[in-house]
Amino acid sequence: MRKIKLIWDFRGEAAAKTAKHHEIHLKEYLEIEKYILKITGFEIINEAHTTAYLVVEEKDMITFRDILKPHRAEVYEN
């Protein structure tokens, strides 16, 4: 089954700090929901743009999208 990477974009001087903090909340959400996948992270694109992400199974993408409201998504390739 395909996996989908839900992505939140953060911009500005505090982007990296904000994305790191957002990842903490994503991990907490996965624990509360007892979700089987535990793939989260953040990526620094440049000094003014950082992303936080969460990976879900494609069948669960709509549910997570509607609750967590990511900015965008892409197919996850590991």
C-alpha cells in the first residue's frame, strides 16, 4: 500500500523552531490515536523555509487531512 507524506510549511526566521515544535504535536497525535505508523520529521529547505511532516497509509489520508489540515501532500518514497 502506498504511503502519503502530509506536509506543513513554515516560513520566516522562526520556521525551523516552529516546525520542530509542530513535529512534537504530530507525534503526540499519533500516540493518542494509536496509529501504527510513527513516521514524522522536519526538513530545513533554507533559512526561511522549513517543513514538518507525517506519513500515513493512503487509505487513511483523507481522515488525517481533514483533521490535521496539512498544507500539501505527496507520495512518500523511503
